[in-house]
Amino acid sequence: YENITNKDDYKIKEKLDEAHKNIQNNTAYAIKLFDALLQNYSSSPRSLYGKAQALDILADKKRSNDILQKAIAIYLQILTLEKVPDALFETVADRCINRMRFMGNYRSAIDVHHKLIERFPEETKYKNQLVVSYLIINRVNKARILLEETLSKHPNDGFALVHYGFILKTIDNKLNESVSYLQKGISTKAPGVIDGRFYFHLGDALARLGKTKEAMEVYEDGVKHNLFLSKYQRSLYNVAHLKGQPWWKKEETPYAELYTALENNWQKIREEGISVLNKNGLFQSESENLKDTGDWKQFELFARGQKNVNNCKKCPITCRIIESVPDARGCRRGQTKFSVMHPGTHVWPHCGPTNCRLRVHLGLKVPPQTYIRVADEVRSWKNGEVFIFDDSFEHEVWHNGTSFRLVLIVDVWHPELKSVDKRSLSPI
Ligand code: LMR
Ligand code: MN
């Protein structure tokens, strides 16, 4: 504890160290000892730090936000003290940001980032950490300005390069520029740059620029770094060891009843979809920038395991079928939606976010010359028939026909997921 102990704390160092020893396994006792010290030395940085740490641990054990708030308040108090050693200031600020992010208090975290930057103005890493908080709460322009500042002084800072490249790709859609920043950043191998998100968007930018071979090399490199499950399966929210294959046969899944219900009722389902389509403005444009050309819209019935009550009122038969299948109705990592695609549409090759679901398509109105490729295999839809694929694998869609195509998309939990996973996985 040498470097976190200031001159005054040195005079009581033995007592501090003794109390510290008890923090993990004898937390209540440690708090008592630190409280006793604080009676006499109310602004002793290490006494406050010890107490905050103990409360932090206790909060975790008891899963108590109230206790965690008390810990955070003390962390903040330490940052305002006069004689805090650098190492303690850093440790406390780091942990404080970490816990504030955990509580979703990004605004408060940003104040702490600023304290760090003020105290260590030459340290790029604190500015980079602030970038991350800004991006989490979508204050992209704040992040952008900070990154530009850093890169003007340190043009080879890997962390800043990949984050700037990420913004150029995902916000500005500046593909060429994003490629150079992402490539240069990744090549530094600096901490934080070997990350699936940067490989994902670098490959995607290259693919959209027509550099398919280079894109595949990025993906294969990503597989070597364990960022992707395979060169084609590039979802980033994964459960380990689930069987992964692009196309699934009906018999390989336990959802026969769903398929039968969908296929037996496909004409009624189509009627519901078309009646919504005939009312203007109910279908929403695809919003994830996956489309190259054309027009592609969706009407959502379930998402993240929640029923869209208003939309379901317009499609009662369809929704009743989904509600009768817990692995569709409750698929918190997927959706059920109608998908309409107009002639001349091309959807870029892309991967869904998670390997936890399979995607069932029911063909409702399928004109000729409409295709979907998943990994290496191209198929087409048939009216009244389902097929099943895993959309965490790269897929691409074309509509070269002359009238709109309508399908119902139903996501279901991956058949190998355990029920505890289905209950506890975060929604997507
Ligand atoms: C996709 O999942 O990206 C597409 O298959 C959706 C669609 O409407 O074909
Ligand atoms: Mn897709």
C-alpha cells in the first residue's frame, strides 16, 4: 500500500493495513475499524478509501444499490481531498467510474473522467476512457472532438484510431476513411484495439467497397483472435458451444408445431400482413443501414420477448400462433415481424448480433427472382413454406423481381440453450 499512503496516513499505516486485511472476508469488522480511524482522522484518504472499498464489497454481497451509492459518495469525497497520492486518486477514480457505469450514471461518470483529465492532462488514456463513456450515451460529437484532439497530438494512438474509425464507419458512413483508421489502429495491437466490433466494421467497410477478399482476410484474422465463432458467423453476443450451422432442417429443431401452425395458416397470416401493408405508414423502414439499394420495411409484432400490443391487435391470428409457442413468444434475443421488400433491393452481407436464436421465415408473397444467401448457399422462399436459418451467419438478400415480396420472420431460441440461459440472457 506504499504508493497510496500519504505522509499523514503513514503515521497510522499499521492500523490502516490491519483494517485493510479484513476488507474481503470480514467486511463488517473492517468498516468498524475504518470508522474508528475516521473518528480521529476524518479526512484520511486511506481510511476513507478503505471504508468505501468495504461498502463496495458489501453492496456486491448484498446486491444493494443503497450501499453502493454510499461507497460511490465516499469515492467522490476522496477525489476532492487535498493530499491524495496520484496512485490512490487514479485507483479511486477508476473504480468510481466503473461503479457509476454499473449503476447507469454516465453523467456522473463523465464528471469523474474530467477530474482525471484535469489532474493528468498529459495522459491520453483518460481522454480515451471518456470517449467510451460518451459513446455509451450516444454523445458522438463529444467523442469525436476529443478523439480529434488526441489524434492531432498522438496520430498513432491505437485506441483513438479504432474509435475514430468506428465513428466514421457507423455514424458517417465514410467507408474509405474508416478503413484506414481501423486498419492503422488495429495494427498497433494496443490494448483495446483487438476487439470484435472493430474487426466487424473493418470487414464490413471493405466488403461494401467491393474488397471482398480483404474483408474475408480480416474476418479470418478475427477468428484467430477468437473474436468471431467462424469467418461467416460473426455475431458478438454469443453463448459458447451452441451448434452453429447456416441452414437448419425442420427436424433438427423442436419447433414442429410452430412450423405446422404457420404453414397451415399461411393465407390468413398473409391477409393480416397485407392489410397492414395497405394502411400507410405502419411498416417501418429498416434502420440499421444494412440496405445497399431499394426499399425494405418491417412491421414488428414481438421484440425482445415483449408483445407489441398495438401491432398485434392488427394481426390477431398471427400473434395467437406466436403466443402459443414459448420459444418464439419469449425469445428475448429476437423478434417476430412482417418483412416487405420491394423490387430492386439489395441487402448487404451482414450478421445478426447473437448466436442464441434461429430465424424462421414463412413465405407469404414471393415473386420470382428473390434470393437469400446464408454463408455459401443461396435459396428462395416459397409461398406457404418455412425455412430456418441462423442469422448470426453472414447473409445477403436480393430482390430482382417486379412486385413486392412479403415474408413473416419468427425468431426462436436456439434449441441447445438451457432454460436458465433463456431466463437470464440480456435482451437484444
Ligand atoms: C434478414 O434477416 O436480414 C433478411 O432475411 C430479412 C428479409 O426480409 O429477408
Ligand atoms: Mn438479417
